[in-house]
Amino acid sequence: MKISQISAFLCIARHGSVAAAARELNRSRTTVSTMLTALEDELGVELFERTGNRLQLTAIAQSILTDGRRLEQVAGQIQARCQHHLSGAESVLRIARDDSLPEPVWRDLLRQLKLKFPQTSVTVYLAPPRELAPLVRNQSVDVAYGLMPELLNEGYQWFRELADVRMLTVAAPNHPLSQLKRVTQDDLVAHTEITLAYMQDAMLVAESPETANYLAFTQYELIRDAVIDGSGWADLPLPLIAQALRAETLKTIHHRSANWWKVFSALESEQAQGGAVVSWLAQALEQQLEALN
């Protein structure tokens, strides 16, 4: 019993005609009839009976119709997985990322990824930028994306700088810093800074706060929301806060270093380097970052 014979049987069942099935399958009527006859001979049953100009399923054919569809579907999945493997695409991809890009951007990227590589299973882990490199180094994930520090001494050969991301020093419009025509370093130190936190040696620490008076969170989105609420000031990536700036729920303060840049990078493990999915995702992220900046 061949899958092509099952497909011919199902196609005839849909159309009620060998001629119509032959057109859909792009085969001759003789070939389709021969495939059906061979299947009936192997199974030892008749699958169709003629009623006028149409072929009707016999009782036994009706009872195996669902099984035939399932068999055709499984065969298609097997073929798709083999083609997926031959294309060089990863079967499983474990991603770590920060949240410097808006969530809708990531959801759309992953939707596109699954459309292009439907056989690739993807797991995504959200982490602060400084935790991304250790996750790759410890082989917890295959690839990491975010505003991670540049790796100078880690020994990675697959550190990709994808794009520069504009960072802005912002506060809520009613925050005291937003009312000043010129903000000095002393002014910043006098007010609560909201910064990133991350795990280091099993301890939660704040990332380089400029003042002893700070709040620290593990996600940029939490920092953004706390700043909007008026809890303090922060340095945040433009792609994440562009909408809040347009809505005037955030304001860039007048400080000489309120506008600067970080590098959005990809860090690929040895196993992930050069993979079709990883390469596609890096290119897609570059395009998104160019549009967002």
C-alpha cells in the first residue's frame, strides 16, 4: 500500500470521479484508475460503486476514510520534516532575549518564523541583558538577543552586532527633572534612578546605578512603567518607549548625555551558528531595528 494510492483514493472520494481526481493530481485517468485498482486488490475490498455518473464510497470505504486522511497527513509531516532537515533548518531552537524591543515586534517575528520554518520548535526565555551571555555560555540556550554588553574576553566567535539602538534618559512629564531647562549630574543623583537588575553569583544586583537611591527591575518594560508612574528617571531604549513619547507620558530630560546609543547584538552558540533559522532571525531583527530607530 503506497501513500500515492491512498491520495488517489481520497481524491476520488472528494470528487466522485476518476477524471476530476486525475486533473487535481496531474495524472492520467489510466494512472489514477490503476492506482485505485492496485489499492483495492491489496485490501481485498471494493472502495467505490458507480451510481449514474458518480462513484460512491462503499460502506467499507466510508469506514476507512478518516484513517486514510490521517495516514496521508502523517506521510506529509514525515516528508516535511525530512525536507526541513535537508534544508539545514534547526529542528529545535532555544532563544533568550531581553525586552528592549516591544512585545508586538517579537510576536510578529515569531509568527513569521513559524510560517517560514513550520517544523522548527522554538522556546523563548526572557532575561536581563547581563544574563544573556552566561545562558549561551552554559548551553542553557542556543542563541541570545538584546542590549548585552560587548564580549571582549569571553572567547565567542559568533557575537554579532545587529544594530545601534538609541537610548534616552526620560522621566514623567510632571517629574521635577522634566521641569528643569538644564539637568546636571547632581540633579540626577538627587532623584531616584530606575535601573536594571540581574542575577550575579546567585545574588540579585542593580546594574551600575549612578546614585545610591534607586529602584531596580529585571525588565525594561517594568522600568518604563515605573517611570511613567513618576517613580523616578531612567535610561530606556527608544523602540520600547517611542509610543509613550508620542503620547507624552514620557519626556526626554535636558541632560547633556540624555541621548546615546547601545548595540543590539546576537550571541550564537557553536551549534546554532550558521543555522537557517538563526540566520533568518538575525536578518529580520536588523530590518526591524532599522525601521524602529
